[in-house]
Amino acid sequence: MTPSYGWYGDDFTGATDTLATLARRGCRAFLFLRVPDPQQLAQAGDLEAIGIAGAARAMGPDEMQAELAPAGAFFRHLGVRLLHYKCCSTFDSAPALGNIAEASRILREYVAHKTVAILGGQPSLGRYCAFSNLFASFGADGGVFRLDRHPTMSRHPATPMTEADLRQHLIALGMQNIEAIHWPLLASDPEALSAEWQRLSKTAFAVLLDALDTQHVDAFGHLLRAESRMQSLLVVGPSSVAQAFFEEREVQVSPPATPEVGPALAFVGSLSPTTRVQMAAARSYTRLAVDPDSILSSSEARERIIGKAAAALGRGEHVMLSTAPEAGSAPHSASADLATVSAYLVDEILKRHPVRRLAIAGGDTSSRIVGHLGYWGLGYHSQISNGVAVSLARSDDISRDRMLVMLKGGQMGHEQLFESFLEDKACS
């Protein structure tokens, strides 16, 4: 069977969220960590959806061209009807970093339809788009903020969102000729929505659609299925695109009955307040603070951390390493060098003491670490929290094959997330 749906995740945490969304809708899906070879494709089996987890969110325009062109060519050769560029649900990017407009320009060349569809919200994660303006929830109390006033996203260290109107944000990134379809039309009859799409897509580079609830997502899905039957198209947006395209089925995906045993390793590279709360609640772990300056400049410091972590795992302790500064101290600047060194630390720890469970917090950190560990793909295992999936990693290294890997973005997950990972508690 030729997969009808292909997705490229601009970081690994988001890519696994889309994998979970597809699997929970009864879709046969698999996520590769690079363009797969024929043998890997065969091992993944008969699929309806194929994904590639990448790191475009942390790349400049030239890097994105080198990264996305082979992925686009692969999906075109595969014959997918819908190519989904999975971006963060908050659409945070900048002209020189993870530029969504640049990604759209590149990938549009690998589909037949020359108008890009953009879905602006993911209501299941508390991301709401109304009249092209994006709103996002914050904290356990469910407070919702316009993105340019959001306590975290408006102050993101790398890609602060100072504009809530996604049309204006994308124009600032270099995308021109953007039209919009707003929620009142999405809530009306499908024929009116289709007619408006047909009218706008004759001349627009992109059409942005609102999403405030599941009814809007379903209406978008009806449109996507109809359009993709006529010609392949590119869709930009969060995992709600997958939710829209595949109608929910009765098929239930169950994790293996036998939970993994032995110690778990967690690495926290996220600076978000949500992750801090989750770390504070992770009482079953031995905490090891990792000073970014030390590990970047000193091989001795790296060796000390590796030795301490491996020794603790050897004693049967769950270990959590964190590059996040202690409470009250100034935050450090996230960097590609730090993510690379973090990946080296995790790799070396696993060489000295292999484990069967690995948790990583931070989108860019997850991409670097998982990409460094030699996995070639991720299958769905379970969903542990809204927006956070546990994956079954595939590797040619037998000590790392079929490990349980939890990847989470900074804003995702409930307070007891790291504890739930140890208890193998999937959400229904």
C-alpha cells in the first residue's frame, strides 16, 4: 500500500506527537529519523503514514534547504497525497532560525498543488486560532493568552513570538500573498468552505485556516481529503493536521503488556517553567546538575558527569541530568554546541550502562540526542500525557533496539510526567 500521508517534523518531540496522533486514530504509522533505505522501509511494514523526524526548527535557511529537499523528494517518489510540514503548535520561528516560510517554499516544489494550506490551531493542546490570531494555554489552571502576551512564548530565548496574527508573523518570515479562512465559515457547510478555498487558492501562495474546536479541525479534514484526491498538496501546521486528515477509527493501539524494568535515564535541556515544575515533582530520580559552561570547555567535567551517572545507574537508581540553571540563577543561552555536547554525554552514559528507558525534555535537545544515538526509527508505544508520546526506538545496535523513549517539548506534559514514565502509565 502506498502511504497517503507523509510528515516531516521540524523537531523530534513534535514529530513523535504526530506519530501518537496518527496511531491513536487507528492509522498504521512509523517515524524514521532520516530518509529510510529500502531495508528499513520493509522492516516498518505496511503503512498508511510515514514520517521523518528532523531538526529544521534549529536550522538556518541554507541548512533547511539541504535538510528538506531530500525529504521532499522522498515523499514525492513515495506518492503521498498530503505532505505535512509539522511545525510547533505555537508557530515560533525567526527569519534565520527554523523559518516556516522558507520550509514552505522548499517543500511546495514536491507537491502538485501550488497553494500551501496552513492550519493555525491545535485545540487538543490548548492552541486556538481565531481570525488568524493564535492563542495558547499556560499552566495547570488553563489560562489562555494571546501569543504575543503569553508568559513563555512571548519571551522564548531563541524565537520570541511578538506577533499573534499568524499572517503578519509569516509575512515577517518572508511569506507573501497569504489569504485566510476564518472560523465562522469553517462552522458552516462544507460546500461553502470548499468554494472559498477554490477561490482563494487560485492566486494565493498560502491560505491560513482558523481552528477553535474539533468541529473546525474536522471541517478542515473534509477539505483536505477532497483536495488530496485530486492533487497532492502541502499542509503546514501542528499535529491537528494529522487529526484532521484521518478520521477516527475503532482500532485501539495497546502498548506491550510487560513494562520495562531497570533504571531509567532522563536528560533535561528545556528551560521552560512547565519543565521546571515537572523536574521538581520527579522525586524518584537521582538529580545531577550539569553546568553548561563546564561541559562545553572541560573534558574532565564531562567525564565526571558521565562517571557519576553511570555509577548511579549501576546501583539501580533512576538518573536525571539537567542543564537548566538552579532556581534564582540567571538562565543560560541555549546553543547548538550545548545540545551536541549533551548528546555526547547521553551516548557515553548509555555505552557504560545501557538502559531500556530514556526520557528527554526540550525540542532541540531531543533532536540532537536522538539523532546521535544511532536509532533509525520510532514506532508508537503509548501516549503518556497530552502532547507527549512514548516511542519504541529501532536501532541496529541490539543494546538500544526497542528502547522506550519519551520526548517532550518545553510546554508539554502534566506535572507528574517523569514519575508516570517510570510507572508506565499511558493516558487513555
